[in-house]
Amino acid sequence: MKKFNRSLAFSMAVCLGASTVLTGCGTSVEDNTGEEVEITVSNELKAGENGEVYVFNWGEYIGDGVIEAFEKETGIKVNYMEFTENEDMYPLLASGANNYDVVCPSDYMVDKLIKENLIQPIDKSKITNYGNIDPEYLKSAELFDPGNQYCVPYCWGTVGILYNTSMVDEEITSWNALFDEKYSGQILMMNSLRDAYMIALNLLGYDLNTSNEAELDAATDLLKKQKPLVQAYVVDEVRDKMIGGEAAIGVIYSGEAIYTARENPDLKYVVPDEGSNVWIDGWVIPTNSKNTENAYKWIDFMCRADVALANFNYITYSTPNKAARELITDEDIKNSTVAFPGEDILSRCKAYNYLTPEVEEMYMEKWNSVKSN
Amino acid sequence: MKNRNKMPLLAAPYGVWSVAFIVIPLIMILYYGFTSKADGSFTFENIALIAKSDNLKALGLSVVLSLISTVICLLIAYPLALILKALKFKGSSFLIMIIILPMWMNSLLRTIAWQNILENTGILNNILTFFGLPKAHIINTNKAIIIGMVYDFLPFMILPINNVIQKIDDDVINAARDLGANYFQTIIRVILPLSLPGVISGITMVFVPALTTFVISTILGGSKILLIGNVIEQYFQYIYNWNAGSGLSLVLMVFIFISMALVNKYDKEDEVSAAF
């Protein structure tokens, strides 16, 4: 859900002939964090001699060469498929027509998959590198996966405000800035229903997983009042618009903030005081998986410190893998509170829960009333 | 006799295609549209969703914006076709190719390109500020959506109109002139009635996709403007309510049928009046 669509940026670059952007996201050898990483491969097996595994992951959500390294190491042929939204992935998984062995959904979707018996409990003893995962994030994951029975965290991040210090005089610490009239026309709001409501609900002091209609109505009123001030509701575009100075304040996922700050040093990321959302994408094994053992090998490989680092360098979304974080050589990134917020920030962030279809429909109808207002 | 036996065989590829990609999906939409998500029983509640004020507003706005876009397309395309006909120079097919050249590019990319042009810090405003002119605030408004619709769908108006007008026999026009009609009388009394089929298919080919678009409003409207296409997309994408989404799609289809029927009706009337 939180992944910027790099392929879209790539095609935009091609389309507009912006050659500088082209080298930035196309053929560049250097990873996005500017670091090089070597994955140690101890075997030279041929892909397919030890069976296969069907992996269903977000688009652009794995480091360069990681799949090849896994195939060499284990001899398991990887059938790698990508999706762009949890919502795109879900019907494919739920229909049961495809036998995926390992999938990487987000928190609330994991919750939903558990409740619908579409994924199976994970035997942690089969994942030798499980200890690399920081217990802190396992604790956050318990909100949607009690006891961490079903999901092995892969990437995570927070939602916050990105603002341009050359266009904003004050230090922003509150979601209120997004509702401040002096920034009229300079605000980029998140065009994602849950995130938009999360902001309004936090500001009103309500729970971000609420299904109370009165609370949602109050949030809806707030969002309606905000609409005239909003320049646009965006998801992926926020990154380029903020870098280009098209707007002063935007809502963004923390994973993008590392990249935007490097492209435009005036941009500052903050997780507001009222609290925010912490999201976690993790590996799960569908109930109808046919190559379960190979799925375990895949998850185990993903938990290896060097592999996790290679993935982090490419994706730039925070890794829950503490062993990988130790390996980061760039001190700025290693100690970045954007990439790795401390306990003080995380304690005010909460993961999304799955909402029932009725509540989802209520959210959507209220969100539509904001949009058509 | 032999040929007639071969006819079904020749029609087979299209038959398979239309069953697989037109008939079956339509039946599925009908099925979903008229059944309840909860228990699969027959219901009108999906269709009735259109009566919700937000959905009605979205539908109304979609109709208005796509009508405006269609009219603009027509005002651009028709004179162009007349000019091409009058000029009769060899390069006219090349000119048409230039017009449809952008169609070779993905429409999503073209829409994103417009976003870059119209943005507050975009190409257009950079040019305006360079000449000391005030900035134009077009992006994220209805204007931007109309520009996007016109740009994306204009070739669909130009091609059918141009095809029809080019095929009008010069003798017909010359006869009108011989009989004393001036240039404008020729256009209105002769060319216009003869070109109506092209105009009508042009109108349908622009109006229908404009009415149902959700990409243009998302990209150029900054998602601030909710069209009926966006509402349907949300039902499918966000709450997986295929029943509600199909119900609204059916309403939209009815609208399209009505507009096509209206256009066809006038078409027939004009043919009759032209005959007299």
C-alpha cells in the first residue's frame, strides 16, 4: 500500500524525456540509499532442482539480485508475481484459483486474511533467522496478528507530515497544520481513505480504528472543512510535487521521506504529536499453499541480515530486521529517526485493524460525501 | 450456396470474442447488479444507490463535464474536417496522422503530461510568469478535467467525421453550387446532413468514455472532483462490493443508451427532413 510506484515514475520520465530522472530510477547500479551490498551465496544450485515457490509481493518491493541469490542458494525456482494494492491482491488470493506459497500483505489485510482462514499459522522453528526481527515491531504487529502467529514483518513505516521549510516558517508538530487556513492551496492530502480518516480521528482524539458513526461524522465534517484548503488528494504524486515545491505541506509515508529529503534538503518529515499510523507489511503463507516448505525457506532467506539490507537499500522502507540495521554503514541512515523512529514516536502510532464490510462501506460513503462536497 | 455455408465459420473468431468479452461480462454485470451482496437474492438496492445525493451529484457532474467536452471536440473536429476537404491537398492524410499520433502513446501518460503542464509550478505557469503574466490556476478544477477529456478523446471525434466528409462525392457539392447554393448553404443543407453518421459516431465515441472516466478526474482533478466513474471504482476497489459497483454501472449504461437513442432519433429525423 505504501509503495511509491517507481515504474510509473519511470514511464513518466520516459514520456517527458526527463533524462535526469531516467538515470535516477532506471538503469542505475547504485542502490537508492547509495550503498552497495553483497549477498553471500554459499551454493551454486540450479533453479528448479529443489522444486519451486510462488511468491506474490508488492511491485518494486525487493532488492536487485535477491531472487537470483535465493535460487542459487536453495535450488528453488521462484515464480515471482507482483501486485500494486492490497485490494488487488485480495480477490486473487481469496478466489483460490491461484496457489501462492508466500504473500506480503499489509497489517489490516493480514487481519482480514486471518479472520477468513485464508492464511495458515507459521511454525517459527522453521525460520532460523527469525531472531533477527526486532521484538519492538513484533509487538506492534500483535495488534493485527496476536501472538505473531501468522505474519513475519518485512517492511514497515509511519505516516506523517512532510513540509518544505523554505515555505513554512513554523515548526510543524501537529496535524492541525493541514487544517490551517494560512496554507490554503498549499496542502497535499492523502487520497487514501484510511489515512485521511486516521488524521481527522487522531486530531479529534478518537481511535483510528473506530467504527463509531458519530465519531466518523465528526471526522467527516472536519475533512469537509479542510477540502477548500487542499490543493489535491494524492498518493504517489506527493513525492514529486513536494520535491518540486508545488505544495508546502503534504502527507507522506516515512519510507518516501528519506528519498525526498535527499532530493530536496528543505523537506522535513515529522510524525505529529497527536499520533499516527504505523504500518507493517509482512510475509504470510496462504492456506492453499502447495510448496509450504519452500515458502519457509523464502521467508527465512528474507530474514537474513544481508538480504534484508539489500532489500532495504533498494526499497528504502524501514526494515524490522535489527541485524540488517547493524550492517548499515551510513551513520546518517542508521541513526535516522525517519527510517528508524524511537520508542517515543512509535508509542503514539497504531496499526490499522481490519474493518467489517459494513464499516468499510460506511467509511467509503462518508469519504465520497467529502469528495463530492 | 457454398459461400453461405462458410459464413458462420468466418464469423467464428468474432463470435468467440464477443461471447467471451462482451456477452459474458454483460451477463455478469447484470447478475451482480440485480443481486444482493449479503445473500445473493434478487434486489433493486444496487440500482437505487444512484439516488444517494453524493452519487447523483457525481453523475450530474460527469454528464455536464462530458457534454461540454463533447461539444468542444465537435467544434474543433468539424471545421477541421471541412478544411481538410476543401484544401484537397495530398498531405491531408499526413495531417490526420499527426492528429492521431498522440494516440500511439498511452493515454495515462498523456494525462500525466497534462498534469505537468497545468500544475501551479508547471510548464504553463512558468511561461506565464516569464512574460510577467498572472498565474493560471487550472489544475485540480473542472477546467483541467475538460482539457484532459478533450485532449484524450478528440481523435475519436476527428476520425469518423473526417472519414465521412472525405467520402462525400465532389459532384454532390458541385451540384449544390451549380444550383445556386453558396458555401454556407452547401455546408448546412448538403454536407452536414450527409456527414451526420460520422458526427453521431464521433459524439458517442467521445461522450461515452468521457462519462465513464475515472483516471482523468483523479490525475487532473487532484481527486478533489468526484465523477461517477470514481464512485464505481471505489465500490469495486475499496469495499469489493461488486454488486453495488455493477448496479451503478448499469445505471450508467442506461444513461449511455438514452443518449445514443436521442442522438439516433435526431439522426433519423434529419435524414427524413433532408430527403424532402
